[in-house]
Amino acid sequence: MQVTLDAKRISHLLALLLASFLIAKLLQVKFDWTPLSAWGLGISISCQVSNAILKIMDPDNHSSNDLDDNEIKWQQERKRELEKRKERRIGGGTNDKKKE
């Protein structure tokens, strides 16, 4: 895995940290939250808002309908597994253990 650091990513990280800090301070001052709880919610809110904005604004962002090969393969395997389970349930439980 390769990590790239450029000015855009660093500025985005700083913006997320600042937003998280401001939300956490607001929760601490206005609602008497503990610092750990306030930071947890502040980070969650700022990351969710950031992800939503990036999905809307980023033209290179792939939509959720564009699945990569691994995800398609995983979904197909999962579908086959669920179909096998359904067939076993409908089959009447012929593989059930005998009661002693």
C-alpha cells in the first residue's frame, strides 16, 4: 500500500482536525460533555460531513454502483452461500442430528 502526501491531503486533514476540535469544544462548553465523548462525536460528525461533501464534489469519485472485481466476486459468493442455506432449510432438515 502506498501513501501519498501532498498539500491537498494535508490541508484536508488539518480542516478535519479543526472542525473536530470546534465541535468537541462546543459540546464541552454548551452541553457539559466529557472531553473523550465530545472528541468522539466531533470526529464522527466532521468525517461524515467530509465524506458526504467529497462524494458530491469530487468528479473522479466512483459511484457506489461501480464495483471492483473483488467486490463483485464476494457478492456472487455470498449470494451462492445464501441460496445453499435456503435450499437446506426448504429441504426439510434431512441433515439434522438424531435425538438420543
